[in-house]
Amino acid sequence: MKPKVLLALPPPADVLARIQRECDAIPSGQRGAFTKPDLLAALSDVDGVLSHTRVPFDAEVFAAAPQLRVVSNFGVGYDNVDVAAATRHGVLVCNTPGVLSDAVADLTLGLIVALARNVVQTERLVREGQWGRGAAMLGLDLKGKQLGIIGFGRIGRAVAKRAEAFGMSTCFADQFSDAPSGYEYCAYRSLEDLLRESDFVSLHVNLTADTAKLIGARTLALMKPTAFLVNTSRGGVVDQVALVDALREGTIAGAALDVLEREPPAEGDAILDAPNVILVPHIGSATKETRRAMLDLAVDNLLVALRGDIPECTVNPEAVARA
Ligand code: DGY
């Protein structure tokens, strides 16, 4: 009998056909439609899930899924999954690292350029008949500015390479590493020193208990009043209330956010009216090529796990010992 898989995102026909060669697939609605009650109702006889980073897998969900062997996330992040609970239930959790690093790094540099050159404000001036007028016309050079990268994994390093090409100096803070070889131009700093020194601060950490609200009132106060914050990681890494205060009070000069604490933001969320902030809708990995590569990798992970092997991109290979 073929394993049964739940598809929490609707794959294109060729990918669906590939899955169906080895599995009985339960098609989903739209991406994002899965809530916890949906999962509790759907998982009682399911062996694998092709998931995404907004589907919540907690201990209660795993307890309701006795046959489940793999959650294959379409995304590098996996903060939607209680990995310890997955491991206890013998469920492998897989993700899609690597294939999206360039796309996220490209967007990060795009946001840095947009902040430095007032791209969003000046675009508005054109539409308002104010061509060439106003203080926003004059931006800042990136050459010679310092970029502080918090989290120096694959994406942080891809950002450093690009910033180097723009003539920026770069430094990084990372809880796991203080001297990655091949990146000698990017100096290690403590988090505090990085925040004090940098003209731009860019976040590239996973959301964990250690990094939740890493950027809050205390850390924002360390930044220069002329500095900018860029977040293409997870909204929960920034205390958004503290950020709105910092933007209103001029503690920092501005921010660009691809991710928010709540996505999409609630109507009337203070971040929507905060000054000097650029907001984009979690598009870090959203290019046609990258999204396809992520899907192919997520499906590889799903099928390898259902064949009884441990996919390379497994977050908790120790779960097999519990299966
Ligand atoms: C990821 O891969 O984690 C991105 O945020 C897309 O969801």
C-alpha cells in the first residue's frame, strides 16, 4: 500500500504526478489555509506532510498523528514545528536550506539600497507631482558604510558577499561561530559592539527561544540614531512594539521588514503607520526559480523519508531512533 501524504500547499501538476507515483496524495486548498483544527482532523492516518512554514505542528498535533513519519517543510525556517515533540513521536522534520540563500540575500541588499536611496519615498513623489523635490531626493552612499550581520549562516554569508561588492565594510555576530573561514573580510563582533558600530543591521537568525525579540528596546537603544534595521528572517526576532517606538522617537533612522510578528498584520497595526519603514510581504525566497527549487527539495525530502531513509536536510535525524 502506498503511504498517504497530506499536501498543505497545492503543487503544480508535474510535481503532484511525481508524488503520486509513490504516494496517495490528499490535495489541499490554498497555501496558508491549514489551521490546527484542520490538522487534527486530517492527520489520523497520514504518513507524511508536504508542509510550509505557516502550518502549526505542536505536541497535540503529533499526538493526533500516530502514523506520521515526516513533516517536509517548504522553507528553510521550521519555527512552525515543535521539533522536540516531533522527535519524541519519531517524526522527521525536513527543510530546504541552501537553495533560497541567494534570493533572500538579493532582497536584503535590495532593501538596504531602498533605505539608503529613499526609493519608496521618491517613487511616491513622482506620483504626487513632486518630481525632484524634497529632502528624500538626497540619499546615502553605501560605499564605506558598515553592515552588521546578525546570524552568519548561509544567508548571512551570501549577504556579506553582496555587501562587499557594494564597497560596504561588514561584520557579523553569531551565537555558533566567531571565525568562519573564507570570510576574512567580515569581522566578528559581539552583538553589542555590532549594534553600536553598524550603519545597517541585518537579521539572519532562526526564530528560537534564544532569538525571540532579540531586537527590542535594549538592543535598539544601542544602535546609532542614523542606523537602519533590515529583517528578512522572522518577525518574532524583533519586538515590534519596541521597534515602532524606536522609529517614532528617532532612536534609529529607519527599517525595512520582509517579515512581521503577525502576518499579515492586523488592520490598524502600529507598524503600518510607523515612520521611515519599508514593508514587504515575506517575499525573501519568492522568485520563480527559487520557489521551484524549494518545492523540488521539499518533495525529495518527503519521498526519501517515506522510503525509510533519512533525507540530508533533516533537522532532527535522531528521531529515527524513536520511530
Ligand atoms: C523560509 O524558507 O523559511 C522562508 O521564510 C519562506 O517561508
